Amino acid sequence: MADFYELDFFPVHTSKSGDAISIKYQLGNRWSVHVIDGGYTSTADAFAKHIRSNYGTNRINRMIVTHPDKDHAEGLAPLLETFEVEQLWMLRPWQYIDEVMPHFARYTNPDNLRRTLKEAYPYIDRLEQIANRRGIPIFEPFQGAAMGPFTVLAPSRSRYLQLVVESAKTPQQSQASKLSFGLDAFLEAARTFIKAGWGHEKFSDEPTSNENEMSVVQYAHICDRKILLTGDAGRDGLEEAANYAPFVGLHLPGVDLFQVPHHGGRRNLSTALLNRLLGPTLPGLLPAGHERFVAMISSAKEDIVHPRKAVVRGLLHRGAMVRTTEEYAFCLTAGVTPQRPGWGPLGGNVPYPDENED
């Protein structure tokens, strides 16, 4: 059978959005299933049914946790319990106690620090417990690791450990983080928009969270398509990935399928970074059918702030066909793929926003 892939972005209908991504691919005479994040527990049953129905299997060859946030990791636990999972790929900060402990002055007992880190990251702690009980091996998705046809471009081990040490999830900062989260939600609801002409882009100067920066950025070249999946990676993570890309044969700019990080958040991208990854701004909007690449966004229709208009503008400036999960799941394919009853064509591109967030 000819090589193929079916890459699915599954909707996570909550006010915070979430990622639930799967891909079935065949290279040579063997096919595999690769699951990247799973949204929330409320997503799990429908996501599991999607995999069983459309891929015709109860086996997941590789399950990848891009980072420990709830909207990515929580929904994987039910799948890990019920599917035949061959490999679990995720980073666990408590595995590196000897390296990080000198940076936590108040801790002298490794077990106490290990317990604190597990409390800070309960969703990956839960996944570890399930994997250990079921005898599922856990692998580290650090830069350079090969996960089937995918190669990890970021994070490097050293940057990941630095992010753990500096994270706002340390005990001293946990209360402040909760208070600022509430303020952020208030500010988001009160945002304003400004009219802007073609080519104008306005991204945030603020960084994304350390947990988002921990995201596994992975690349594969399948069926002559360059696929870049980013999780919720921020600018630092994407720059690290771009710096490493030539070592695995990815010469930027230019990818065919690009996952837009963090549901289309504008703290994760910049004009310079989009230029580096996707190319410079074009003279005008490309006509339908002439788009240069597909930009994939996991964003719920219940999420009133994502994707950001500035991000959609930036993608369209570079010739993107933008796809979101606001209404339904979407599937991108190449090669010979099975027919799916009830699945139709993707339809047209998203409208060009004539304004930026202020």
C-alpha cells in the first residue's frame, strides 16, 4: 500500500480551548498511530471513539504529551487506561531531582521536592502512575529524539531544566500566579481593537508561561509534506526549534503544515519569527486555491479570545490556509487514505481581520 497520512485536529469545546491531535500514517508496509495531547477528561470519550472509528484500531503506537498543562494532558489519562499504548513520551521534572535541587534553597530532602513537583504537575503525575501500573515505557522527548518519523526540535534538556527552575509553579509563587490569572482574564475581556491595513502586525511583548515554553516541538517529512507541530511553544521554544531544524534537514522558511501554538495566542509569535518559519509578508491576500501552506489552530468556539486577530492576520500575510477547530474536527491527508462517512471538504479560508488587538 502507498504511503499516506491522516492528520486530525479534534475539537475541544471549552472556554479555554485545548489540544487533541492524532495522526495515522503509513510508511512502507506498516502503519502507525501517533497521538499528541488529549484535551480535557470531558474530551476523552469522543476523542477515543474518533480514533477507534476512523483509524480502526485500539492501538496507539506513540502518545506524546507536549507539556503538563490541563488542556493538553488531562484527557490523555482515559486513553492511556483503555488503549494499547506502546510508548508514552513526556517530560517529568522530578526525574531530574539531582540537577534541579541545588536551585531550590528551601529543600534539603529530594523526596520532599519530588512530591512538590508532582503536586505542581498533577496531570503528568497521573499519566506516570497509569503507565507504571500498565507497564507502558516512558521516553524523554528532548531535542534530537526520534519518535517514529517525527524528530523533536525543542526543548533541549538544558533549556527545559532552566524552565523548571524558573517556573511560576514553584511554591513561593503559586498564590501570585492564581491572582494574576484572574486579572489576565479580566483584561482579556476588556481588550480593544484597532483598524489596520494589509501587512500590519501587532504581537504582544509579554512572554508566555514557562510551562508553554516546555512544549515539545516536533517535525516530520511524510509524503513530501513538511509537518511542524508546536504544542503551546513560545518564542524562545520556536527559536530553539528553528535553530535546530537544519540538523534534521528542515531548511526554513517553508513548512507545509504548521500548528499555530497556544490556540493562536499572540504571546507565542512575532513578525520576525513568522518570517523565519513561514516566509515574508506577501503583497496581498492570495486567491482561494493558491495558498502556500496550511496553518492549523486548536481553538474552541466557546473561547472568545482565541485565535487572536493579530495571529490570523500574520498567517494570511504569508499565504496560509487557516483551519480551526471552532466548529468541527478537520482532517488533512496525503497519499491514499481511507474514505470516512460523514466527513466532507474543508471549505474556504477564514476571513481576513481588518483590525488588530490593541
